[in-house]
Amino acid sequence: MCPECYSEKSRITPLLKAEDCLKNHTQYICGTCGRCICIERDRVRGLQRWNFPFRSLEIAKLYLRTADYTMKKSCGIYEITGRGGRKSYKIFADISDLEDFLKKNKDKSCEKMSPIFEVGEYKEYSNTEVRKLTEGEIKRYLEEHLCKSK
């Protein structure tokens, strides 16, 4: 597992519309393994990708580093139960952010009220970059992304 971005696969992200994401969105570029993680704000809701609910813990883990980096602290992934018992996973900076979310979303709950995954102490990494990729970087990353996903 990469100590910086917490992933076992250095080219697993982006998961959806990889080329579009790499071309048009700002990326957190892991200084350790080079994995690109979308850190762009959604133009409609103003939220960063890590603020959205994820359908699995594994997918949420792929975006946890961008939350840690944005908040400059170790964040946690919480299991949220919605209508009909449907589970989702959300990243929060701390328990007060979770509590605020639950107050605004009365149809959702969090049984444990503690993270089901967190890394621990926040750490900065010297080779990290947050920027848009060049055309050459996009091409190379997509080739590696396709090769490693087979």
C-alpha cells in the first residue's frame, strides 16, 4: 500500500471517464507512486469529489488522501445508512462534520458514529503536486492505466 495515497494500485483512478477527468480536472498527483486523484470542485454543488458518497469502502479509500490534503488533517470514512438500509461511505474531517451532515439529512444514520477507516496522523509529502496534467502526461498515464487494469 502506498504510504501517501493509501492505494495498492498506482493507476486505478480515475474510475469513470478517465480521459475526460485527466484532461479537464485538477489532479492530486501522489508524490510517492504518481497516482492521479481528482481534487476538482463540482461546478454545480461546489463540493470536491471526496465530499460525495461512495458505494463502497474501497472506492472511498481511493479519495481519502485528497480529503486529508484539503483539510490538512487525517479524515475518516464513515458508513452511512440511507433509506431502505442502503449503505454508502462518506469522508468527513471529524465527528462534528458527520453530526452536521446527519442533522441536515434526517433519513440517514451512522450506526458506529466513528470512522470505519482512517489513516492516523496527517503527513505532508514533498513531491506531491496539485495541478492539471499536460497532454503528454495524460497520454502516458492513460496508457499505464489501461495496461495495469487488465
